[in-house]
Amino acid sequence: ASGPSVAFPDVSLQCSGTIERDSQESGRPRRRRKRGARLAMPPEDVDLSEVGGLVALARAASAGWLAGRLRSDLVVGESVVEQLLVDADGLARDRNAAEVLLALMGRTEYTQRVLDALGDLSGLARSAAGSAFLQAALALHSSGKPPDGAGALRNQEQSEAVASDDHGRKTADTAPSAGEPNVQAEPVAASSRQDSACAAIASADNLECAGEEVVPASPPTPCERVRTALASLLHGRVTELVEDAAANRLVQAIIATGDPKLLDLLIREVTPAAGRLAGHPYGCHVVQRIVRECDPSVTASIVAGVAAAHPALLMEQHGNYSVQEVLLRPQSDYAQQVVETLCLDITAHCIHKHASNVVERAVRCVPSAAERITLALIQAPAKKHSALHDVATSKFGNYVVQRLLQVAPDEQLIDALCRGPKLLGFGKHIHTALNRMGYAGNRGHSPRQTAKCE
């Protein structure tokens, strides 16, 4: 039995996923692998207005053909647009159909209509496919390039129309050509009346006064329309979106644009919950991206929120990465606070799976942190041998000791390692590091038995 079929003019659509019985082989039902819809391609020169069922065609595996036609055709019929916008939200959530909808958004005259048809973007942003569609739409209009040849032609026609007024006269900023007489200025009284009229008219939302000419304000660009829609999406929902598995990727894409208005909205709503979001499985990515990519003067409040919660974040699976971003600003007081917290219980932090990453970052990035951590390890109390020995032979702490030997090979640290008890287990890595520096012997012998350390 075969699946249902949908008929188009000159197009036949046959759904796959059917069951066939092959009597010549085993006779058991055999299910085909589901591949989506298969269709016979329409002729290349067919008019899209004459093709029915474009929504089903957009969902098919060959939706790239329809997307290519929408990008290349100079004129797209109104019936085509209406068919595609009937279920715009469903198309945006479909992997194949999203390409068709993006091709329609690439045409500047239909960007706003697509956004209006999508309606509330909060549900769309929380789905994996919908979030990917919104990210692609943001990147489509943030590149600053026309989406296709037709868009370039329309932009050229618009620029030529702006260059001349309704009567074909040159604008005020165009210099007269050779041989043309310069236009004499009007009397002062008339010019003052014209300026006052300009000021009155320019108070409207759609007009601007440029010198002596009243120039209509340019309509919003597609990029501005998309960012306005995203600003409406973010308003009052930033925390919810940041904590969502799919929507947080859209928020990261918005941060990458560097738009001041969107960033201001994001930072204003993230700041009160910065400490909690820094340890969230998804929110930590947004916090790290804001701290890493935005101006330090703008993100100071978020850094302060993360620093205030850093004692609890040090040993968290996700929070430790947010604390590491704070350490990337080594001259700040917050970085010094983190180092002081690490030194209070240096042994526990060095042997912990997640906190040891923060200790390594502090050794690499914060000035004088290596010396303070080395001194804390040597002076820390221990039950059996020494805190340094416990750290050097632990699964995660040995990486901290290796980093100390690499960044700040202090003589006191090397002497403590060479004259201490035998380093077994994970301590073999410390033997290797000391051997490269010319201090250690073989793994089977204690480092203190080497001639160089005696």
C-alpha cells in the first residue's frame, strides 16, 4: 500500500515511508527508510503563481528549487506570498521549508510581512528548528549585502529614485555640473519662513529636515525590522530564553551582532540573575559570551554578580567556566578576590575536578597568583605527608602542579617536590615534568635520590 499523493499542475508528490512486500525474497514486509517527500520537478520556466500547494512543495526534500526561484525571480506573485504565509510558523519549524521562508524574507519588500505572519516569536525561539531559523534570519540581514541579484537591482532603482525629487530636480547636496548656473539663494525672510516650516513638518515621525530640504525619512531596513522583532521577543523574557536549550543559542547570536540596543536590553535583564545564570547549564554560555565579547564598562555589573557568587560556582560543573571569564580580567579586584578564595582551601580546590580548572586559569592569567598558590600549597596542613604531595599525586591536582612548573618554576616548589616522599600514581606526570627540567630521575626512584636535588 502506498502513501497519499497530492497533485500540483505538472507536479506529482508521492510520500515515502511505505511498506512493500517482496514475494521473490523472504516474503516478509520491508519498510523503506523514511526520506521525506519525493516529487517530480516542475519545469524551470513555470510561473509560480500557476503552481498550487506551495506549502506542501516547500516541505518537500526539493524545497531548494522553490527557494532558488524566490531569490532569482524579479517579481513574486501575490498569490505565491499568500500561500506561503498561511502557515508561516509551521514552515519556520520545518528544516526544508525554513529555507523557502528565508528566501522570501531576503526580499526586502516581504520581510515585515513574514515577521507579521510569524506573530509571537517566543514559542518559535524555544524550538530547535525555530531558533535556527531566527538565527539564520538575523545573519541574513546583518551581513549588509543584498541577498540576490534582484535585491541589488531594486536597491539601485531606489537609490536612483532618491537622487532626484518628484519633478526631476537635483537634490541640495548635488553639486552643479560645469556650465550650469548656480542657483541664487532666496531672500532671508523667505528662507526663514521655509526653515520654520521645515521644523514644523520635521516633527512628524516620517519626516526629517535636512538643511533647506524636507526629505522623507527612509523606511526601516530589513535588518532593523528583524532586530525590532527580536527586541520585542526579548523584552521581559530574557531570563526564560537564556535558560532554554534552543533559545539561548539565539541569544548568543544576538550578542554576536553587537547591536547596542539589544545588548542594553540583554544586560539590563541578565544582571539581577547573573549569579544564578552563571551556574546554569545553558545560561552560563550567555553569561560567558557577554563578559568575553562586550565592552568591560558595559558588563561590569554582570562581572560583579558572578564574582559575588564565585565561592559556590568554583566547584560547579558549569559555574567554574563563568568564574574563569572573570579571571580573564586580571587587573580587576574581582580576580584578586577569586585567588584569595582559592588559597583559603587550596588543597580541596586543586584536587577537585572543576575547581582545579579555575586554579589553572588563575596561575596563567592573574599576576602573582602562581606565587601565592605555590606558597599556600607548601604551607597548607596535611594529614600524612604534605598538601603538595597530595595534590601532585591526585587525578586533577597533578595538572595544577604541572602548570605551576610551567608558568612559575619556583625553586622552593621544586625543592619540595624533589625532597618529598616518592610520587606514585598520577605523580608520574610530575616526574616527567621535572625530568624535562633536568631535576627528576626515573619514575621508580624518588626524585630526592637524584644527584641534582641532593
